[in-house]
Amino acid sequence: MTSALYSGPASSLYGNASGGVINLTTEDGRTRPFAETRITGGSFTELFYAYPSGLYGAFNFLYVDRFHADDTNLNHNSSYAVLNLRLGDELQLGHSKISPFVVFNNIGNEHYNGLIRLNAVRRRFYEPSPDFNIYGGVAIGY
């Protein structure tokens, strides 16, 4: 079994995982396709599907309810829901892995503030998040 800890920008390979991700991998995989649901703390849910050939896909959903942006409770951030899709392939080359992937963020094109600066000066609380966007890359491991 191998394990890896991803934090910072590398954790975005696994969705909205700002706290980091621990990835545990076993050598012997399943012989048939499998599906699993991963539910983590809070309101983040992920449905992950992997095929034995290495192809995988994952939908993740994040819901954040309305909350206040300052101590006076006069300013608030509206609730929002965001759906993302991650597709990729894991290719084994000897002792190395090459994993190309593509991520479709904010599929519903939700307009929301993903970062709130609590009690900010001059009421500059809100940091808008990006609209629908696509990015991709290649993860290389050995």
C-alpha cells in the first residue's frame, strides 16, 4: 500500500479540498468497475467512479448556507451550491504513474462569493469566485 498527502494547490486535483487530501492506494485493484460515494465533513459530497483500466470520473457538490460577514450581523453572504466534474486516467509505466486529468468547475455557472473576509475594513467582505471554468493537467508519480 502507498500513501500520499496533498496540500495546497495539489489538493485541487481532488476537488475543493483546501485542507488537504490523504490518498491511500493499494497494489491489488478490483477486477470489475466499481462505484463509491465519499462524504466528508460539512456539506461537501463526492460521487467517484473508477474503471479497472484507470479511467475515472468524479462529481462533487458543495453547499454553503447563508452566514454573516461581520460581528454586527448586518452583512451576510448568500447561500450557494456548486457542482464540479473531474475526469482522468491513471497510466502505469513501470514504477511510474502518469495521470492526465481535466476538471470542469462550477458547472451551473453559479455566481457566489467563495471567500469572505470577516470584519473587513470598509465593508470589503466579499471575494467573488470564478464562473464556469475548465482546467487540466498531468500528475506524475514514481
